[in-house]
Amino acid sequence: MESQESQKIADAVLGHLTFLYDAKTAQTAFDKLIGIIADFREETPELRQRRMNVSEKDVILITYGDQFQSPGCLPLQVFADTAHRYFNPMINSIHLLPFYPYSSDDGFSVVDYTAVNPRFGSWEDIQALRKGFRLMFDAVVNHISVRSRWFRGFLDGDPRYSDYFIALDPGTDLRSVTRPRTHPLLTPFQTSNGLKHVWTTFSSDQVDLNFKNPNVLLDVIRVLLRYVKEGAEFIRLDAIGYLWKTVGTSCIHLPETHQIVQLFRSVLDWVAPHVILITETNVPHAENISYFGDGANEAQMVYNFALPPLILHTLLTGNADVLSQWASELELPGKRTTFFNFTASHDGLGVMPAKGLLNDAEIQFLVDKTLAHDGFVNYKTNSDGSQSPYELNITLFDALSNPSGDEPASLKIDRFMASQAMMLALAGIPGIYVHSLIGSSNNLAGVAETGQNRSINREKWQQSEFEKRLANPNSIASQVFQRYRRLLKIRSKHPAFHPHGAQQIVLGNQAVFAVLRMSPSGDETILCLHNVTTDSQIFNVDSKLINTGGKFQDLLTKRLFASSKINLGPYQTCWLRTNSES
């Protein structure tokens, strides 16, 4: 049986390579890849028996490896200590943002894909985290640092790396290329063979790899397999949409890029079928979900990028109509796929995914609110040379509530926790940025120090200061953390929140975001109600949606209701179930 399955995957792998390259090149690459796979399978035979496994207990914390620091200690060791004491069991998975040696962009300009930054710790420290958490690693394979061995070889004229990067005549017409940044696309570098202008999508320190060279593809597959060997159960494909370049096209989401993601999936299905690929494509929703493929051949998870700006819009306007309508149309192409739901991350809050969902005036409203709340805005260059907002740089807590405003802290916390409960209610696996666990405020000092807008949401902490804030019950950090802990504890006990459970958005009340969740077995139904306004609201429960049998219970407060009219306080969340068991 396994040999039949292996032959099927082998045929798929050769098919992907033949799509990318001519027949001879594809066959040569295939033969090399078979050798790579054979060696890996021999080294890790136990991985072939594992299968993808997700449940309502899965919650992924998004964090930097040096997020927690302590004098005289390696950050990864400090992080492991903090995580085991404070996050387990409410969080069972950790997304460690790039922990490799890097030269810029807080880790996303990778110098060596297969090394742990010695300032952070070692591979042994990564292994220590596996004792209590599932791990997600970043595969930053669209680009690599100018200080990497690969690019140094290119500069020095090493024949092995001569075609690892994309050098073009600076007069080449590249106006059709989709740009996520405003700097020039080509960066000049002096090489042993003269001045060359090299493709740099994201910065002059991040040079794009040339996947038209099959050796680049094989080297990247070696990197992915190394991550699997080191314990990665989720692999995040950073900026994957820009992977393949063809002059004269947009150079984003090209068919070749999808073929490469499918190739990665085929290889992993062959050697480690439990590993989940998650694509990071900060683009409009329809383009984003295209990386699910047919539901069985591409990424098992995609970032639900439209969710953060829509939740922000909902809570700032007190109107859930746009969010509810969008969520009501969410579909998955297969039973092995799900969304990675999140409200904040290490990057800014992207507005491009809201294109077509929010109009220009509504997007400008978010921009204006961000600036009024002491945030910043990063822009992208359009094909006509104009610029438009790309992301909002601000912590989510301050995006939702003016840090200089006179609202009571309790109301700000209620509004913020509503945003988190809304995300947790939706079908998918939740991803929680570490700063959201304590409701962080803008790090304006960090922006002043680095000159980078994104530093506003990337503050690192001394472990002792973090513990001190949590120990103070009157602090915003402690109140947010304790409420988050309770939400996650309750959510993990109910199969209605399974990533593959059904969901129905209840339309008709713009003041309430209402989500009906059902367990995959159909044995449990929970109606999740979220008041998105500063006023009390009445929600009438339709007996056709949830059969109350005369009473039902709010899982969060244990309160029993004997009426179908639910009174929700400002920003209150109720998760209603039809019996009184918790």
C-alpha cells in the first residue's frame, strides 16, 4: 500500500518539476530529489507514520525567540522557562519567528537558514520547547540576506551561486511587477564580474532567490526537511506569493509559484505527512485563499488576512455588517484545510486584504484612526507610480482605543477582549501574537531607536518586568492575560470549536457579531454572541438556530438563560450552549 502511495506522490513530484522546467532539467532535478528524500526517510522512518492532527485545543502563540530576556541567560532558555510556567496548557503551539542568524528586519533577512542565532541559543534550546509545545518554523525562502554564504558566493563569482539570484539590466521595464514596498526593485551590487543590478523585493538587504535554477529549489527543500527533522510541525512559507519572477508579469501568485507550493506539499506528504504548510500572503482575500489549491494538493492552512482589518473596522464603527457578510461567505475547499485566524502579528495590520471588502473611504478611516492613536502607516508603490496604504503600524490594543483618550481602562479592555473572542469563535486555528496576551501599548521609543515603523509592535521584555506586570491585578496586562486565559481554557473543552467544525454566521443585527459553531460530530452547538458597540444590546435567539429546550447557558459566566432575549452589555461576549454543563 505504501509503495503505491509513494509511486503516486513520485509521479506528482515529477509532474511539478516538469511544469517548472524542461523535460531534461526536470528529470535531473527529480533524480537528485529522490536521493534527498531517500536519505531523509532512512534517517526519520518514524515520521512516515504520523498524520495531520488538529483540534479545538490547538492555539498558536506568535513570538520572537528573544521576546523574553534575563541578564546572563540565553533568550531561548528564558522563553522556554516563561512559556512552560505561564502559557501551558492554555497554548499548545509556538510560532517562533525567524530564530536564525540575520542581518536586518528582525530576523527576516536570514544569513543561514539552518543555524540558530547564537545570541538566542541553540538547536538544543529549540528541542526543549518541544517537550510542551508543537512548533512552527518560518521558511523565509523568497529572499536571503546579502551576508549569506549564497550571496557572497554570487558576489565572488563562485560558479555554484552564479545563477542563484536574479540580475537584470537596470533599463528593464518592470512597471507591471506588484510592489509591497516603495524602494527600487533592483539594487546595484559590485561583483567580481562587474556591477550587477539584483532583484530585491523587500529591501536592499534581502535578495530574492532565483527558483528558475533547480538547484535553488533543491537547496530550499533540504532546508524544509531540516526544519521537519528539528521538530517543526507547522512550516510558515513567508512572502510565498512573490517566489517566481517572469518579466512582463505581476510576478505574484504566478502558476509556477503554486506549483512549487504543491511540490513542497508532495514532498512533505511523502516523508512527514503530519507537517502542515501555512502560506503567508498579505493580499486581497480571493488571492490569499488560492493557496489552498484544490483542498488536498497545496497548503493545509492560510493566514486569514482579511480578518484583522475587518475586526478593527467593526469595533471602531460599532457595525458588524461587513465582517458578518464576509464571514458568512467563507468556505474551505477540503476537510484537510483550515484558516489561521489572527488579529495581530509582528508585522503591521495589513489593509490590502480588505480591498474589495472595505471601500477607499473606509480604509482611509482606519488610516486616520491609526494616526490619531499615535500609530504609523507604511505604503506601497502602485504600477502607475502612486502610493497607497499597505499596513497600519500600531498595537491592536491602541488601534482599538485612543491611548490618549479619556475612556476608562475597563472599557478599553472590554473592547479589546471582544476582538479576541470574535477571532476565537471563528472556524480555524487561532494565532495569538504575544503582545495581544497582555494588551501592549505602542512602543514609540522603539520606533525612535530603529527608525522602523514596525518596531512599534515589536517590543521585547525583561522576564522580571513581564512577571511584575502580571502580578499586579490592577494592570491592563494582568487583566487581559487572565481574561484571555479563561477564554482559551473554555474554548479548548468544547469540540464545537474544532477547526473542521461547521459554522454559520447569523445575520440581521449589525450591533452583534454572531457565530453558530457545531462540532464535527454534530453533538455540540454553541452560539457565540459579541456586542461590538459601547451600548447594551438585545439579541433574539432564533429557536431554529439553537434548540434551547427552555434554557441555555453562557459558558463564560455560567449564567443560565430561560429567555431567547439575550441582554449584552457593552462589548460583552456570550458563548451559549443548550445545557448547563461547562
